[in-house]
Amino acid sequence: LGDTLDIHGGGPDLMFPHHENELAQSEAANGKPYVKTWMHCAAVRSKGDEKMSKSLGNFVTIRDALERHDGETIRFYFLSSQYRQPLLYSEDGLAQAHERLLRLYTSLRGAPLSDEDAQCAGAPADPKAWQRFHEAMSNDFDMVGAVAAMTDVSRQLLQLQQAAEDSAQLVSALAAQLRTMGAVLGILQRNPDEVLRGGGGGAADADDDFEARVDALVAERASARKAKDFARADAIKAELTELGVVLEDASSGTTWRIGALVS
């Protein structure tokens, strides 16, 4: 590792005396700075002010969490808080993070997916959002500010999807910018349609039979609405909701995605 470490992590409870002792011993032995950047991460808590720990038996392993939730959802959940602030682990919180992540993926639906389009080349489509994102990340990893800048770009994409005019070039540029932002955080790099339909490596992948069943119900609902049989349309929507499916109606038609399910 060398005489000087670029980054040294740890919990805030280790700052004194553990890390001070490390620093004193290493610099006395090597005569060089021990660490360039200290990053003390707050603990994940299970409830209230109770820290997750093996001794208390109140912890959840990554393996257990991955059995119930998509890995990208877990990552996005941890990114919802600045690393120095305590994070309360909860199933409801993960479900909410999943919905926010799906909202970002929804805005990317229909945008180009090629490697060339996946990275923001040249000037960003929304320079102000890009600057806010960069400033937030440079401000001790202010994740709240960074995700807020991404949400603004996502909102623009959703508005363009609802608009009637041809805006393919702007949609492509904004989608590339959003994916580039996401790449910094390790999110939004999968196929949006696969993710929104419950596939792409998630914990609850939708099989072909399920997709065919949902597609058939969506088509039947569209026919019922066209025939003004709103009672049947509402019944189909309720049935889809029971299946964990979220419908998104637009002027161009109805799309569907898998919603967050709390187990």
C-alpha cells in the first residue's frame, strides 16, 4: 500500500484513540504523511439510535438483503444519505428507494442505449444541472444534492415524453447526461425496459408468461376504456395492482412496470 494512503475509512467512534494511534505510529516509523483523506462513515442503524451490530443480533447481511431487493436498489438506498450521516435501514425505506430508482429509469425509457449514446460527449444538455451535480459531489459527496440534480434532468425527460413535438435529439442528449451522472454512482446503466418489467438481474425477475399475461390485461383494459366500459377497465387495473404492476397512462398509450413490493 505504500507509506501514504490515499483514503482511510472507518467509523467515527474509531477517530480517537484508534486512528490517532495509527497516525502517530505510521508517521513516526516512515517520516511521511500517513493518510491524504480520512472518511469516517456513520453507522447503519436498525431502529432509532441503535447501531447494527453482531453482538446485538439486529443486523441484516448483504446476502439477506439481496434475496429481497435488487442490488441497484440497495446501492441507491445507501446513496440517499450523506456518508457522514447515520442511515436507518428499513424495508419501507428500501421500497421507497426502489420507486425513486424506477422513476429515473422510466425517464430513460425509449432513449438510445448504444455505448456511444450512453456517455455524455461534449457540452451537457442541461449545463446547470451538470454543474450542480459536480459541485454536490465535490462538496464531501453531498448525495442529496447530486441526486436532486439528476432528478431535475429526469423530470425534463418525463415532460418531453408527454410532449407532442419531435424532441428526439434533446431526449437523447438529456438521457446521455443522466446516464453519465448515474455512472458516477454506479446506477442507471441497465436497459430501462428490462428493469421496469422486473428483469435485468433484479430480485423479482418477471418471466415470459407473466409479461404475456400483463400485456394481455393491459390490451384488454385499453379496449374496455375505448368502449367506455370503465368498470371493467378499473377492475383490470385493480387486478394488475394486485400483481404488483404499476400502469402509466400517456397520450401515446399505456406502459407498465413492476412496482415496489415490501415483503
